[in-house]
Amino acid sequence: MSNARKLADNLPSVGQLGNRNIIINGQMTIAQRNTAAHNEGNGYFSLDRWYQEKTNHDQFTYSVEQVSDAPSGFSKCLRVTTSTAETALASDEYSRIYQAIEGNNLERIGFGTSDAKPITLSFYVKSSITGNWSASFYVNDANVIYSQAYTINAANTWEYKTLTFPAYTTAGPNIDNTQGGIINFGLFAGSGSNTATTTWTSYAQTNLLGGQTANLGGTLNATWQITGVQLEVGTATDFEHEPVGDTLNKCERYFQTYSNRTWNGINEHAANYKMYVNGVFRQKMRATPTGTMVGTVNIARPQVGVTQRPNAFQGLSNEGFFCLIWPTSGTYGGQLGTHGDAYYYCIVGAGPTNRLDFDAEL
């Protein structure tokens, strides 16, 4: 067989040749917040773009982390470990890992038009628990869901799975910067959330994790791991690896963190309790983010003792901010003496303990 023939056989049959993967950070390489195990409940705590959630549990706790265990061709995965087992699974209890997808990134699937295309989800998965697990795709605005089961056949073994979701012509997501869809992976689901669908169905809680019978939460130290997640138009193709810098740029549309750096600025007047800075973000964000100061963030001036610490931003937008504000009184507040119109800088120490976070997640 000629090299040209081999190349043609490996090209996608439908859709674009590059940037096929709608999922961001599917190879689990970016973890700006933390790579270590985190036991928090619901939120973004570890790997970028992957949300962890547990609902209505009595005892269940878990950790989510990035680990260096992966199938051939990958180096990292997301791992969930049961820290405290749930003694009995009630009908309203469930847990999932999911990625919310921006509407702008779903234009290519054409849902809601006569040109709607089927899409395929592929991934590598490994668990200490065998059985039926669930993956579902929820489409915002159209308010429909399609859930289906996949089977983990062998414990503690990487397996490759593909699931196809048919085209949907009736309605689709808004093509804008709001949430357009969600890819869900179930960790366990009570009877109120595990009814599988065989077609696109108006959303109901019962279909959220349809087909899920495996129960990660029922066994202490049970694990579920995933990597190489790809969502694309048409049938599954080999995972589309990209430079890590490209993945980071995509992630920073939704979350950026800054540590171990300074911002130079000017205090316009001693009584203003603010410092003007050139706070331009590395990447323009999806929307105006929420800004959070974690740990110690100091205001300083060469050869002058300064104790103020900022606790808020001014002029925050999806492109950056132009001012840091500190309290008008207290240990880390008050006027900067007589040092108006003076050169200052903001110092952020080493992360992840000290940082500025900007969150525009969906």
C-alpha cells in the first residue's frame, strides 16, 4: 500500500482535518489550579476544564487529581479515588465528572439545522470497578440529552471506548460565548438518574447518567481514570495531539492564574487606597472573570515600608484589570502615608499557595 493511500485511510471522513477535537484538555496535561489530590465537593479544583460533582450523598467523599498513569501515547490522566464509601446508594444520589462546552465551539455540529451531523466521543478509561458506566451529551438551549452506557470489561486495565451521538435537526445550542453543551461521565447514579435513552430526549434528571450501574462510591479506594477524551464530527479518529502551549492557551480562555510575579503601578493619591497597574491578561477570556486573591499578595515600594495588601480589583474585564484596591483601615489597609503619585509594585509569591485567579468558566 502506498504512503498516500495510508494517509488517506487515516483522515477523518467527515469534518475538518485540524482542530477536530471539541474537548479542551482531553489529554489531561493542564492543571493550573493543582495537580495533587483534592477532596473538595463540587467545582474546578484540579485539571483545567473538568468539573467534579457529587450530589445528595451521605458519606461519600472522593479525591480528584492528575497522575502519571496513562495508555500508550499519553502521559497523564484524571483519576478519581473514593476516600469514604457510601454505605447505600439512594435514588437521588449521583456523581459525575463533566466538561461544559462553549456554544461557539459547537457551531460545526450543525444541530438545529438540516445540516446537523453525528458526533463521536472517544476516550481511554480504566477502573478498579468493572461493569456499565455512563456517558451523556446534554445540549443547552435545545434542552435535550442523549445518554448511553459503555462497559469496562477488565479491572485496572486501560480500555478504549467510542460512543456516537446521532445528528439532531430540531434545535441546537446558541452559537455564542455561553454554555452550549455538557459531556458527562458518571461515577455512580441512583435510580433517579440512570435511565438510558435510545434517542434525543427532552432533558429529565432520570436520563442524566443513563445506563450507569457501576458504583465507584460503594467501595473504599476504588478508582476511575480517564484520558484521551475526544469529541468530533463524524466517526472516531486517532486522538488529535497538540502542543501543550496550544492546550494551555485554550484553557486560559476560561481560567488564568498568576504566581511568582510583580505588577508595577502608581498610587495616584495617598488617600485613594488603590494602585493603577497594567493588568493585561495573557489571553483574552471568554467573559469578564471573577478575580480572587489567594494567599499573600503584597503592595511594596523600594526602600519604604508598606503593609497594605490588595483585596479587590477595579476595571476587571475579559482583557484584564487596571487597578488594585486595598481596605481603608485595618492591619493591611489604610493610607499609604504621604506617598501619593509614587512608584509601587504588587508582589505575588510562589504558587499554588499565593496567586491571583481569574475564573470565567462556564
